[in-house]
Amino acid sequence: MNRLTALAAAAISLLCIGITVPASAQSLRGKLVGAWNLDEGSEIFQGGKKVTPWSAGNLILDSSNHFSFFVIGKDRPKGSGDPRTPVGPVVAYYGTYTVDGANNTLTYTVEHATNPSFDGAIRTQKISFEDDTMTTTSSDVKTPQGTITPVNKWKRAK
């Protein structure tokens, strides 16, 4: 009986070790999966200047590790009426993602984007939560106006 009890305890211990290793990634992933609405979309330039050019957006992270992301600019001019022609500014892309719970990061692998220069890009986001708001701080992006760090605040869609 002691041998059986020891074997059971060892099996349970090994199972617990196997479960706790990815638990940080799973708990972060569990918090991330779902639909998010943009609450504030900002860009921080290398000199510290912050602009908030984005008025709306959506981030969807599904349970099969696919995502879609878009943000729409403030004060867009009226369009031509052709819904196939975007009136900017707008940034949109989709692809797959991975989660690193130990480092609180979310990494996108972009399949296609509104700007072809982002096709195939790897975008790493540092993730933080405060109450019902998730903040993503992205890796730097080179733009014609200078290098920016996108910082987006998201509220879970209801």
C-alpha cells in the first residue's frame, strides 16, 4: 500500500509540475482571448511627444491563436462612397499570435495588412491590465514622421 501511495503521490506531483509550467501563459492567454474595443490609441515619439490619432478600433484574439486588429483615425475626411477604398488613416492587419506569460507579451505574426510593408511582420506587445482595461505597448514602428511606440488601451467588448 505504501508503494502505491508513493507512486500516486509522484504521479500527482509530476502532473502538477506539468500544469504549472505553462500556467502563467495560460492565465494570460485566458485573459486575452476575446474581442476588445479601442478605448485610447496613442503613439509616443522617441522624444517623448504623445499623440492620440486613433478614434476607434477592434482587436480579436481567438482561442485557435488567430487575431485581427484595426484602428481608425480621428477626423477622417468624407469618402468617395466606394466602401472598397479606405479613407485614412487606418491600420489593419491579421494573422496568428503567441503568448509569453512569463514576460507578459503577446506576439503577432502578421499575414496581411492594409500596408504591404507590414505583411509578414512580427509585432511584439507588452501587456498590462488595470481593472477592465488592457494596455498593449507595441514594439517600435518606423514612420515618415519618425519612430513611434504604439500604446493602445482596450476594453473588453460586451
